[in-house]
Amino acid sequence: MQTMNVVKVAHKLLLDKLKVSNCIFDATAGNGNDTIFLAENSPDKAKIYAFDIQQSALDATKLKLQETAFLEKVSLILASHDKVDEYIKANIDIAMFNLGYLPGGDHTITTVAETTIAALEKTITLLNVNGIIAITAYTGHDAGAIEYSQLVMLLMNLPVRNFTVGCYSMMNHAKTSPVLYLVEKVRS
Ligand SMILES: C[S@@+](CC[C@H](N)C(=O)[O-])C[C@H]1O[C@@H](n2cnc3c(N)ncnc32)[C@H](O)[C@@H]1O
């Protein structure tokens, strides 16, 4: 059996919804792996908005997209994800937050609690009913630990009437191994 890391699990769990999604928000483009997955598995008419604060990340994502037939579906946006409402003017069907720093990149450039929480609050507001947000959180570095504790507070307090929040983690791995959260808006 192939090892299922949490990002692969996120992809599997998003697949059915992705096939009927029109507005998709990749909050952390990074090396473009999630962007490619979202573009490959969504309808032709879907639009994917991929954000990153590093031009090098968007360049890497564009390079990968150029090897596919999906470049035109994707808007690459050099901005922090908490500016989501300035760039996405439709309701969102799927959002992916793969938090932390770019593997193989500058580890000091990482997602941080303040902008992550602001971005998530805006995404929750923009999310369509039946829309899903997937968040992969990493606790193994200082900024990640602070971000994680604020993330958990936000997610635990979402009203049960409107949202279902699930989580997935590798229980026999290190305590600091990543955790996946899935937020579904069940009612507006
Ligand atoms: C773990 S990587 C993302 C991995 C990526 N999804 C992939 O498939 O390769 C995290 C990325 O978040 C970016 N980032 C950090 N803070 C950000 C912010 N406020 N807004 C958008 N992107 C941010 C980093 O530059 C980094 O590229």
C-alpha cells in the first residue's frame, strides 16, 4: 500500500467535491503540487486562484502548469492569502491551506497565525454551502505551533449548525507531525 501522508488524504477527500467546483482557492501555491491537483481534477470551466507571497513559488507553480493543459484555468496571485476578498469576487467551493514553509526553500518565510486566521475567517464567509476548506497544519516549528493553537480555537468554535469540522492525523508518528482539518459549510 502507498503511504498516505496527510496531503494525499486531503486530495482524496476533496476529489468528489472538486469535480463539481467552479471557484477554487489555493491559499499557499508553494511548489504548485496542490495547484496542479486542483486544476487537473476540476471542471474545464473552473477557476483556480493560487496565492503566494513568494514570486519564486509562483514561478515554480507556473513552470509546472506549463507542462499541463491547465495554465489558463489558474490565476497566480502574488499576495498574502488574507487579501482573498480583494481578488476573489465569487463564492468559494474549495479552499486549500497547506500551511508552513516551502520545503527546500527559505524556512523563515512561513505562514503565520495573524494572516492565516484572517484568511480563514474571510474564506469561511465566502464559502458556498457544501463548500470545503482543507487545512494542513504543521506544529514542528515555532510559528507553526502558535498558528496551530489559534487555528484549533477558531475551528472548535465554529457553530455546529453551520459547519462540520473533521481532523486526520498519523497517531503513531511524531507528536509534531502534520494534522489535516476539513471544514464543510453545511448551512448558511
Ligand atoms: C507548505 S508550502 C505550500 C505547498 C504547496 N501547496 C505545494 O503544493 O507545493 C507553504 C507556502 O505558503 C506560502 N505563504 C506563507 N505565508 C503566506 C501568506 N500569508 N499568503 C500566501 N502564501 C503564503 C509560502 O511562501 C510557501 O510557499
